[in-house]
Amino acid sequence: MAHSRDLRKGRLSLNNGIYLATFATKKREPIFRDFYLARSVIWHLNNSPHADALAYVVMPDHVHWLIQLRSAKSLSQTVQSTKIMCTKSINMRLGRKGSIWQPGFHDHALRHEEALKGIARYVVANPVRAKLVKSVRDYPHWDAIWI
């Protein structure tokens, strides 16, 4: 993601806009195999002051977060502040310093005609597609407001 900032040039983040953001750990380190580190990330996803979590899954080395913005903060600011808060919590728990995330993130703005629940199902089914579990019910690090 060397030029991830360039990808967002000219993009607008709309208040009440719905976005799917994906961000990965540095060097794809699977630090979220640790149950408590994954739960720490989940707490921050659910408690963002700038967005409502519609669905998410915390995979061993990345996060998919379907959100609706609810403040004047942009998508980039919202994801960045969430990554910073997660980093502080995790570094305190592990007794280390430095970023735990790759720079930038991938995003997709959802258009009105896209099926929101279908995107949410795609998000929470990631552990099944990655063959971590046979059923999404067996994976502890996901949620969706519809379930």
C-alpha cells in the first residue's frame, strides 16, 4: 500500500455514507489469533465516536469493517483514529511500541442499489472462506447488526 494515500485523492466521505474498510496488520502478522487482542479491536470497532459498526470480522491478520459514518470526520480520519486506538491498547497489553498496522486501507463506498445485508454476509463469512472454521457460528470475532 505504498501509494494508498494517492488512491483516496479526490474521494469524498459523506456523513451517513456506508463504507466497507479493510485494513491489515504490519507484515500480515497474525496477532489476532490471540483472543484478547482480537476482542480489543472489536471493542474499538464498536465504540468509534465517528461511525456505527454495521458488520465486522477480525481475521488473524486483518479487519473488515462495514460502517456508516455519523460525524464530520472523513472515512480516512475514522479508520486512522480507530487504528491508533487499537494500536495503543494492543501495545500496552504486549508491552511493545510501534505500529501494528500496514499503512493505509482499502475501502469501498456502498451505493444505494447494493444489497447491504449481502455485503454484511460476505464480511462475516470471511473465516469460512479462509477455512479457519466450517461455520461462521464457530468463529468468535464477528458481528452484524442484523443478527
